[in-house]
Amino acid sequence: MNKSHTQCQRIIDSFDREIQNEGIINPSNANDIHKGIRICQVTLQRLRHKVLNGCIQSIEDEICLFKTIKPHVLGHLLFYNYLQKIFEQKPLSEEFT
């Protein structure tokens, strides 16, 4: 495993720990969803910063980043965005039932 892959893997490990520590693997309220979205955005920014600073040294690094590492974070981001849309469409009270 090369240095750039190790750096990106550390970012992903940190992301997974943060999601787990915040208890937002399965969020149940809007605040948890917003936390999850923010963690995903920060992680993607960290990955972007690594790429811009030259962490991709080979084609294998690029393939690993775009086929394995980035989809892991983007999958979570899509999940949280989907849940956010559900919460936004949810009725605020039970008076209409």
C-alpha cells in the first residue's frame, strides 16, 4: 500500500469513526441528518485537498480514489440527502390525520 492510499484510507477511517461516534449511522431526527451531511462534506473537502496537493501519484491511486474511497463517502451523503427530503415532506403535526 503506497503513501497516498494510506493517507486517503486514514481520512476514510476517521470518517467512519466520526459517523459511528456521533451515533448517526441510522439518524432519527433532522439534527442527526444535518450532522451526517456536514461530516460527509468535510470529508470530501479533505479528500479534495489531498488530491489538489498531489496525493495521486499513479493511475492505480486514481482508480482507487474514484472507485473505492470517494463512493464510500458519497453513498453516505446521498443517503443523508434522501432522508433530509423525507423529513422536509413529513407533516409537522398529527392534526391532519
